Amino acid sequence: MNYLKYIAIMSVALLALSACNVGNSKNKNEVLYQCPMKCEAEKTYQAEGACPVCKMDLKPMAAADEKILGTDEISETSIFNLTTKWNTEKGNTILLEDLKGKTLVMVMIYTTCKAACPRLVADMRNIEKQIPKALISKINFVFVSIDPETDTPEKLKAFAIENFMDDDQHTFLQGTESGVREFSNVLAVKYKQISPMDFSHSNIISVFSPQGELVHQQEGLGVDNKVTISKIIETVNK
């Protein structure tokens, strides 16, 4: 009798353990989704959809045991995941991924601006001057227009020449209205057209690794850029 009672208890225990393992397996295999740009930090979703901030498709989160990315691969947080096409001041059509391989120092401006943008350009120039000359070839200073209708490649070319930035270390980009808006959301740059030729906008300079990952942002005009320069040098030397 005691033997039969022991068998019954063990059977119940095994069934409970089995049910527990099934539950754990279900949780372990549950797929969570997240914005590839992490606009909402570590927030996750249980179903597919679009990021409410940058509107990019949510991506399934990588499993903990997935392989580590190689040096030539890009992470889910890289801006190189964006697939919008851009026109350069040289008349070429590129993807952001075509900028891969150099540390990127990026700013959003428009060429007809008479107030903040000239100061942002001056800040970019000031940052460039303080970078050791031996490192300059490993850096690309990128200017993204928030007024793609006005800032044609020809207009951007003239602006580059006017500002002595017509060389391989500087790139000027014209995108589509939707592409520019998407990119501004990723950078947390806010802008609004307030007249046919005038915009109000954030004043942010962003630093990206050669793999397109955001490493630092400087906000404001004429601010102390020591931290920004340090981050650029640190990123180049990694």
C-alpha cells in the first residue's frame, strides 16, 4: 500500500515538473520586438509593428546565444539599417551604409539658413581643426539638409565650395522628405518649416562609429566641444 502511494506521489510530481518545463519553454521561445534604432531605449513589444517614434519596422530581438557580430557586420542599432537613398553634392546616389568604415560626425542644416546653421557649420569646422591631422582621413564630416526641395546637389556643391569643404572629408546629403524626417527622428533632431525659406530646428552634432552606431551627441551652439573631440578621437582609435 505504501509502495502504491509512493508511485502515485511521484507520478503527480513528474507531471507537475513536465508542465513547468513546458511553461518555461514557451516563455523562453517567446519572440519580442524592438525598434532597431532603440528610440524608446530598451522598450519591447510582443507583436510586429512600427516604432511610434521613427516609424521603422520593429525587429525581433536577438537570442542570447546568437553569434557575436564580426567587425564587418552592423548591429541592429546602426543607422546603416536605414534604406533611404540620398543624393550627394557630387551627384552620386548612396545609402547611409556607403559611409561605413569611417567615424561620422553628422549635423542637420539647410543652406539658406542665416541664423543657427552658419554657427553649426562653424562648430563643425572648429571640431575638425582640433582633430590630429593623422586622424582626419579616418573621419567623414556629414551635413544632412532638412530642406531637400531647395538644397539640390548643385546647391549643396556650391555651399561646400563656399565653405571650403569641397573635399573627401566632407559629405553633403539631400534626401526625400520622408527620408529626412525618418533620419531626424533617429537623431532626435526636431525641425519645423515656419516660412517658405525658413525652418526652426534642433542644434545637435552627432558622432557615429564606423559601424554606424551613435556614440555621442553635442547639443547647442558654440558650446565647449572638448568631450565631442575626445569621443571622436576615441572612436577613431578603437
